[in-house]
Amino acid sequence: GRGSITLVGAGPGDPELLTLKAVRMLQAADVVLYDDLVAPAVLDLARREAKKTLVGKSGYKPSCKQDDINALMVTLARQGKRVVRLKGGDPMVFGRAGEEIAAARAAGLSIEVVPGISAAQGAASRMAVSLTHRDHARRLQFVTAHARDGKLPVDLDWTALADKAATTVVYMPQRTWGELAGKAMEAGLDPHTPALAIFSATRPEEYRVAATVATLKDKLDAAVADKFRGS
Amino acid sequence: GRGSITLVGAGPGDPELLTLKAVRMLQAADVVLYDDLVAPAVLDLARREAKKTLVGKSGYKPSCKQDDINALMVTLARQGKRVVRLKGGDPMVFGRAGEEIAAARAAGLSIEVVPGISAAQGAASRMAVSLTHRDHARRLQFVTAHARDGKLPVDLDWTALADKAATTVVYMPQRTWGELAGKAMEAGLDPHTPALAIFSATRPEEYRVAATVATLKDKLDAAVADKFRGS
């Protein structure tokens, strides 16, 4: 048979937040290449006979091996395998889908993409707080706090992040949140703006730290120290 | 039994893009209150015995009757009904979920939210184009081109919309796209920036018009005139 490559969004963690199409693709897979951001309960939705391979690309590791993942994906598809590349959240929102789509096309393979619920959407639904309340947010923006080199991206639009009529979602903020918040406040963001950190959104272990833009870093440091004390 | 209110994201149109949880909620509903943005094929996923009521709030109509929808939702839940409020896309992304959540809470009712695939995510997956390609987009922003009064919002952050390192998604652009594009170009957006209009993303009738920020309005006018000629 002819091989295929499908990028599938695994959503934020709760397996019930996968789409029907994502489950269908997982059930038809010969091979599932998954990220370490994918929740174990989501993997259980894959066809039992499928070979599941952790390709282990966490956003926080300096060596990302994206080229190796691309090569593996292409090799398996050329062998006639139905390859599902399973990615946390939505592959199209800070999921590096662009590079995998380009690799598939460069190899002459067609590629299909199944969108997923992104972490911000999962978190908003759990909190029952709209991302775009019409009295407060004219604009919703997603940024990553983690550039190719693991540092804060240098060319973020700081005035856009200081806009009080926007809701801002920061992906992968762990290492650089303090620096990001500082620069946004320098650009004019009100330090009293409510800010919320959410870990493991929609998973059983979900937890949240609520503060303001000015105080979130200290509260986070304290919460993380408390949570992982002794581990 | 005790009534309940669940806001459910219907996704962009393809019924396979509903989440497993959305389908479960639709299968358990006594009443489904749906928007005219919800695709008919999605409604077929609801429990057959559920009463399906079009509450008919299109984003384009001047009279939006949001208060009537809130009152109906609350009344039915108080009667003990399991009410699903089914909304196109993701209720938390320009879906007015905030007002319905507030109404439920004001009535002392609990409310649950099930996120959905937003139109931009559906469109990106169909085109296999990432919304955040790391070489081109540091920031992803969603705006609505349709304020409470049906006009272009006056307080959009135009410099944020002119940022060449951002991908911008404009929801409900029909009436105001030309004006929005003009103001973004005045604020510095490169007129040659690629721009794509997508109608009925992920539905059988999906179609797209590709242009640049400067030329999209004329191409759209021509395409729409052509498509609806004689209708």
C-alpha cells in the first residue's frame, strides 16, 4: 500500500478533547511518532497494533533533532506505512508543523493535517473565562517565549504586548517569563493586569497560579519550589 | 433531575472536527440551542430526542438578541433540562461565551465549556499552512472586524496589525475588510503581504481567494459577484 503522513493535534491533555478525525487517524495508523508533550491517555486512543515511538522533542531541550524526526517520518511513509505524527495542542500553533510539512513535500509525499485544541483553548474552557470578552479584549494574541536558541525571542512586538485591549497567551514561558513581563511593562503594559499561569491544562494534575503581570514571577517561583520540594 | 448548561464548540463545519467531549455532550442533551453558524452536519450528531432550536444570532445582523438567548438558556436549565448551547468554532474565541457564562452565573447555575476548533485552525489545516512558521511568524493574532455596532472596531491596535513578524487572522471581515486593510497599510503593513480569504472553511463548499493585503478586496468583490451572480 501507499504510505501517508498525517500531522495530528493531540490537544492539551484530556483525551476527550481530541477531534473525531484525530481518533480516526490514530485508529488507522501503522506508526505513531509522538512528542513528550502528548498525554499518555491520548496515546491509548491509537490502534493497538500501531508502533508508538517517542521522538522526544521537548520545546525546552536545546537539541531539537527536528531533522531526524523529518527523516524518520519520510522513510517510514516511503516504506508504505501510515504515519501519524502526533503533536501536543494544535500542530499549526507553535507546533513546528511548517518544517514537517516542508519535509514531506520535499520528499514528494502528500501530507494531511488534523487540527487540535490548543492549550490556551483548553485552559480557557476549564476556567470558563472567554479569551475575547467583548468588553475587555478586542484582540487575542499568542506568542512563544522560546526562540530557536531557547532564549526569549528578540524581535517580539513589545507595544503589541502592552496593549490593554488584548488577551495575550504566552506559550513555553518557563525560562523567560520574568524577562518577557519586564519588557512588556517597560513598553507600557499595566503591571496590575491580571496574569494566570496554568500547568498541565485539562489534565488531572492541572494547577494554576493567579497573580498580576508584576507579581506572577515571584508567585510562580514560590509555587514551583513548593510543588517540587524534595523531588 | 438538575438542569445544566454546557457551551459547546461546534468547530468550523466539518463534523469530524468536533471533539469527543462535544459529541458526548450533544448525545446527552435535552435541548440544543444553536447558532446559524453551526453546520447542519454537526447538528446530526446531537441526540435524536433532543429539541433543536435555532437561536439565529448571526454576527452580521444588527439585532443580536443576546439577552433573549441568555434568558431562554437559564429558563430551560431551571426546568431541569440539560441545555447545550452550540456555537460555531470555539465559544471562547469571538463566540460571546463571556456573556452567556455571566448570565448562567448570575442565575446561580453552573456552566461548563467544551472548546472547539476555531475557523482559523480549520482553514490552516486544510491548506497545510502553519499559522506560526518559525521563520515568518513570532506572533499569531486574532481580531474581529465587527464591533457591537456592526462597524470596524475603532480601537484596534493598528501598529500590532502592521507587524510583519505576525500572522493575523481577521474574523467576520465581510463588511469592513477594505477599511481594515487600508488602516493597517497606513500603519505600515507591507501591501505585498500575502492575504487569503476563506469561506466555509472545512465544509464541502469551502472556497478561497488568494491575493495580497492590497489586492484582496478587489479580488473578493469580483469572486463574490461571480459566485452569487443571479442568486
